[in-house]
Amino acid sequence: MEKTDNTKIIRCELITVPKARFIGKHFDGYPNWGEAWANGWFDKIEAMGAQSPINDGSYCILYGKDNNHWIGEFMEPGVPAPEGLDAVDIPESKAVLFYIKGQQGDCYKTAYNTEVLNSLIAKLGLPIPGEERILKSFERDNCPRFTDPDEDGNLILDYIVFLD
């Protein structure tokens, strides 16, 4: 579909993110994956059951306005957050889902390239998302798309941009 330096956006589509609750840990800035694994946060979240279909077997980072970010998983609405973790209620929203294929670092570079993503959003005939949005986007590190590289070491990062 769209090739950038070392990645290829293999699919781009309009989706509806269902009403959900994101459970995880809040960070001012980029979340710490190592801390999440060391503290067993994903095990605590998964013990709550009732994952939202938007989670799609993934570990996620939710990006918000003003450098507010969370690491965790999407659960069904109303699922309580385990002690020590935070919850963010997600309204039903329109979004664009990008499947970005390449080496891990290159996938992130493409995901954070708003010029490339906005160009594809415009090609879909959709309005470019404004900066006033409280929730900006989320990455979905799907198992096995993201965790099991192909024979060339490429993986697929799911990157979702909220439109409203």
C-alpha cells in the first residue's frame, strides 16, 4: 500500500473502536515496558478476564493529549482495575487502523510520522484528526504479528489513530 524508508503499510482501514475500559499504568511520557513485565501488570490485567475485542490478543500503549500515556490492555466496560493500576474509559470512536510491516524500530518511526499517516487518512476521504483530541492513538503489539518476526526479521505493528 504505502512504503516508507524501511517499512510498508500493508493495510489501512476505517474502524470503530467499541466502548471499552483501558486498564494499565499511567505514565507522563513513554511507558516503560520493562517495568510492566517486571511487575506482572499484564498478568494482573488478564486475570480480570473480559477483554474487549479491540485488544485483539495484544499488549498496548494508549497515547493521550499532553504526554499522558498508559501501558496495558483494553477490557470490556466496567471491568475494575486491579489494585495499583489505572483505568481509562474509552468511548465508542471512529479510528484508522494501520498495519505497519518492518523491523521493530522502523515500524515505530513510521507510526510516529504523522505526515505519512495523515496522508493515508486523507486518501481514505477522512478528515485529518485535530490536536484537541484527548485520546490520540494506540499501538497494539499483537501476539504473534508483533512478537514473532518473519524470516527477514520483520514484524507487523498495529497502530490506531482516533479520529474523534
